[in-house]
Amino acid sequence: MRIGFIGLGAMGRNMACNLVAAGFDVVVWNRSAEPVQALVDAGATYGEPSECAGADVLITMLTDGEALTEVLDRYDLLAAMGERTVHVNMATVSAAAGRALAARHSESGRAYVAAPVLGRPDMAKAAKLNILAAGCESAIATARPALDALGAKLWPLGESPERANIVKLAANFMLVSAVESMGEAASLVAAHGMEPSDFLEVVTGSVFNAPAYGAYAPAMGQRQYANPEGFRLALGAKDLELALEAAREGLVPLPVAGALRERMTQALAAGHGDEDLSALAETSREAAQLDSAHRD
């Protein structure tokens, strides 16, 4: 099976490497050249976007819906796709963007699957992603060998592609909520003289023994947030905005998400955007003035 892969960021480069390691014929393209060379060195082939689009399966892993639309239009990828090519969009996009992308592919007679993932770059590297797939059943079946090489489990979510996008946004809303609550709780115990790392070890080893907590607790306890294999806070903020957009569209109140938006804005303003999502804990510390003189 020949796979075209477009988008070699922190997630995409690890995913493409796994496809090469699994024995697929992988042709790659990225807007910057450095990650392309690393993939070529690993065994992939460089190709222009149109060549990627002509593969059996075209996988795109770009930053957001706007970036994907730009690449689709600039390189006329829908026209470049083969009649039987399946386009698998693995980026996190809004529900509206998901519907628009599905409609464009349908009008062009091209197969489209939305398959955003649950997992960070380290999980992508280990091929342990959870993949949320929605689209035509036969299209998912065509792409499934490649998707199985990328993740621990594939979750079929029906034939409407935007369903996968909504599930991803809802899951990321829950993730941001979990990280924020953990950071606030760590500030609470710190204000009473306890080491946050000790508290976090207790809760992640007992009542909150789950990946959503365990993945972020060590960075919080050590106050070390620079992690190229992590989930950037700025991306979490973007996904939260998309969840709020979907909530407005569906007339669904999300009061917790509204409060989280304010906290995210504070964290971005404080310069934590390029750090791991666990840096939300630092914003809680700042709000509690835990590092000020009267707390020493």
C-alpha cells in the first residue's frame, strides 16, 4: 500500500516514521524541509503534494482546518487524488470545518475520513494513539491497515466525518479541565505547606490513576514545562475555542469551558503557550501568589 503523508510536525513525523517501519511505501511532504529529510533518511520518499495525493491513502496531519484548506487549495489536491484514493484527515478541526471538508470531497467524488487522534507526540512515537474515525465504512476499511499501524485502537464513530471532530473536541475539553483542576489542587496543598509533587503522586496513584492525569503530574511536580513530546498549551487553547464554538452551535451550555478559557488566556499572556499543557499549574500558582515573599 502506498501512503501519501502531508504534515510532519511533532505528531506527524512520528506517525510517518511508524508507517515506514511497518513496511508501507510512504511518500512525504512538508512545508519546511528539515523533517522531510529525516523521514527520507528513515526510508520514506519525498514527493510533491500532488504525488502524495495520488497514493492509495492520503494522510494529512496539519495544524488546523485553515492550514489544511490552504494546502488543499494551493496544490489542488482534490483534483490530484486518484479515483480510489482515501483522504484521511487526522488533524483537530472544528465541526464546521469537518462538514465543509466532507462536502468538498463528496462534490468531487473523493473519499474522505476524519480520524483525529487522542494522544501526545510520545504516544504517536510509540504507536499507541487512540484514533477516532468517522466516514464511509468502505473508506475506513481501505485506510485501516495504515491506521492500525499508528495506534493502539481505532474507534469507529459513524459515517458523518464531523462526528469524529466533535468527539475529539469534547475529549480535549475534558483533558484541559482535568489538567486545570490538578493544577489548582496542587496550589491548594502548596499553600498549606505540602510539596505538590507528593500530593500529585498520591492522587495519580489512587483515585486519579489514569493517563490524563499521570502524563501531566510529573511536569507539574517538577515545574518543568519544556517538553517537545508534550501537548502544547497553545494547541489546547485552540481546541478549547473549537469546543466552545461547537457548543454555541448546538446550544449547549459549557460553563466550565468558559472559566477554562479565562485561565488559558492568562497562561498565554504569561508566555506559556509553547510549553506543555501542564504549565496551567503555574498560572494557578501565580494566582495564589505562592512564590511571593509572604509565602516564603
